[in-house]
Amino acid sequence: MTADYIAFHATQCPTAVAALYAGREITYAEMNRSLRSIMRSLRELDLPQGSRVAVAFNDSYIHLLLLLAFERLGIATASLQQVNVARALPTLSRFDLIVTDPQPPIAGARRHLALTQDRLRSLLTRPDSGEPESMRPSDGLPARLLHTSGTTAAPKWFEISRRAQEGMMHEWALHFAFTSRSRTLLTLPFNVRAVYEFVSTCLRARGAVVFDDPKQWTRLLTPARITHTIFLPVVLARLLEELPADFAKPSDLTILCFGAHLSPALRERAMRRLATGICDLYGTIEVGSISTSWNIGDGGFGAICPRAVVEALDESGMSVTPGTPGRIRLKTDYMTDGYLDDPETTRRMFRDGWFYPGDIGTLDGRGSLRILGRGDDMLNIGGVKYLPSVLEELIRAAVPVNDVGVCSLPREDGVEELWIGVAAPLLDGSELAERIVTVLRAHGLEGVQVKKLDGVPRNANGKIQRNLLKEIVARAARR
């Protein structure tokens, strides 16, 4: 467990930096003292191993300490960081405790611990009585409760066992070579599965985690010697637009991207101005990492991870030949086996040890996978079917946009019409529409409608929420 590694580092290298937080360096000795103090306080809650706790505390450093402490005590955690607690109310009854920032009692919660400044201070400064650590939790116990809305915004909850979490951390260590010189910039909340595992892997290697305001990221990257971070492609594109002309490129920065395909053009820009290595990862929150691409010349294909198995199937469920698009099914050693309290969705998406994510992709016969898009996102325009992700990639490659989302809306006669929602602050509406229409016309698409938006709706993992996109575009079209 990560807390044990922190305790080990505190003994061996007490002055090594574990975190940069609130403008100061926190050593492993200090982090370990805070962690042990929190564990002593949490034991008094008398939660047995295997209990479930939701953490909705928005300070990311304290949030991390709470997750690590509960994990060491054998208690499964869910992160509601940057998630509206009111929106999660229907599911709160599944938790034995919810920990939040100061706020009134929460209806539906079994127990509620609101961390005022006084309670937080007490939590962090409990005297060490010298009592032994609690018994090590079994690897079979759940470690995390995760929720995913996919692209539909309908929440689904599931558990990840400690054994599965350890397997994913092994993958992160394999792919990203964390060392004692690593510094990871936190850019996403802990309700994203990869973030907690990524950060924990860095701490296990005696690296440091950097917590700061997103507005300061460009200022921090080089002077803080950041070596690892995660950016959703849309955030990476926006960050590159905001880089000052005299920005000094970091000497050693690896970026992990996931949630949407990283276009060759965006990868090339990021490598030129920002990164020394970029990993474009495909995976799902239910199964973990599936494939990775590190090179511009990969043609959209990613190498399948050693402990992942992928097949592409036709409509009858038979394997297709290499290079033929098919519906993807996946399995890994660290996947969940179903959703909590949702047997219907579990039966549909988990079958015979496989997970069916609904994605369309191709295998090349040499252990590489290319994801083309989601089968349920397929658009039928005048009898011709299109994958939105393919059209979005065409637009990104030809037009300077921050983000783009493709959907269809019915005309008055009921025929589906192609609509493009675009966030592109550098172009006015008419020029933007003209350039996009020109790009798509060259690929045989006519009658395209373009709407300029403030942003394209995405979930926490960066996937476009197609239903919400259609609603936003429809409202914009009526204006």
C-alpha cells in the first residue's frame, strides 16, 4: 500500500520532498506524520475493514491524505471531488460515511463528517501514542468505488479490488519509469481512476506530487521541474494556445493523454513546445489500460498492453480479420466484473469474462489497436453512416479549434442533418463555418451546419457527452 511506502521513505530519506503544496515543500517525514495522525483519528470512527467512504473534500492534498489513510485501514473510498454532492444524493446511502468540506448535514447520508478548520487541524496533529499499525487489509477487499457516466451522463458505480489496483500501479510503473527525481503535476481530480493510481505510483518511487492552481501550470512546468503530468487532449490544445512566446520548454516532461484520440498535429505541436514524451492511452475506467501510442508515426494504432486482451467482432460475434473494423471487447487482470445495483447494464456490458465498451476499432495482427469511435455514436446521414470521431479528427487537422463535437439533429421533415459544435476563439462564426464546410465537402459531405460554442461538453475522463452536445447545439440553433 502507498502509505507503507511513504512510511518507508520517511525512515530512509526523511528530508526528501514528497509534495509541493500551498507554496511550500512537504517532506516524506512530514507527510508520514500527517498520514499517521489522520489514521489515528479515523480509527476512532470504528469503521470495520471493507466499509465504504465517500470523500468530497475539495482540497486536493488533504483529499489525497484521506484516501491514503482509509486505504491503509482497509476501507474502500470514492472521490466526489469536483462532483456536486447533491447530484450524488441518490447513491450516498451505499456509503457508511461521507467526508466533506464544512456544510450542513446531508440528507441520505448514513454518517457525515464535515471537516471544519478546527476538526481538520485536530485530524492532522493527533499525538503519536506509539500504538502499532492496524492489521494489513486483505488484497481481496475493495480499494476504490468508482463511478462513470460514459458518454450518456447516466452514473454507474463499481468496485476495484486492492489486487486490481496494485496491478494497475504496476502498469503505470512499467510505462512511465517513475524515479526519486520524478515530479508529477496534479491536473485532474481524484474521481478519475488513473489519477489516484498515477500519483500513488509516483510516491512509491519516492517522487514528488505538485499541487497548484490550474492558472499557474505554465508558470510551474519548467521551474518546478515537472517530469510527469496528465492532460486531456482538449486541455493540452488550450494550454499550447496559451503558452507565451518565450516559454522555456521543460528538459524532461512526459505527458499522459487519454479520453479522446490525440491527433498527429496536436502531438507534433506538444512535442515541439512542451513535452519530451507523450503517451496516448486507450482504456476504460472499468478495465484499466488497454493500449498505448508514443510515436507520431503510429497511424492511430497503439500497442496493446502486456496484461490486456483485445478482440474485434462482427455483428454475429465472430472475430474479424486484421484491418477490418469490428466491435471491440476487452479483458485485463485488473478489471471489475460488473456495476453495483445494475444487473441489466452488467449483463449487457460484461459477458463471459469480457467487457464490451461499445467502441469500434481495428487490430493490425501485430498486437496493435486503433479505436475508430463508439458504435452507439454512429450517425446515419441520408443513409450513409459516419463515426463522429473520424469527422472531428478531420476538422482538428485542418482548422485551428480548441475543441469540436459532431452530432446530428432532425430537420422538420425528420431527416437527420449533420451539426458541428466548435469552440474556436480565434475565428469568427462565418469564417469558421466556411472552413469546416470546405474540409467536409472535400470528403463528400454536404449540408453541414456549424455552431460556435463556448465549449464542448465532456465527462471527467474527457469523453464527449453526445446527448448533452445535441441539447446545446439544438438550443444554439434556435437562437
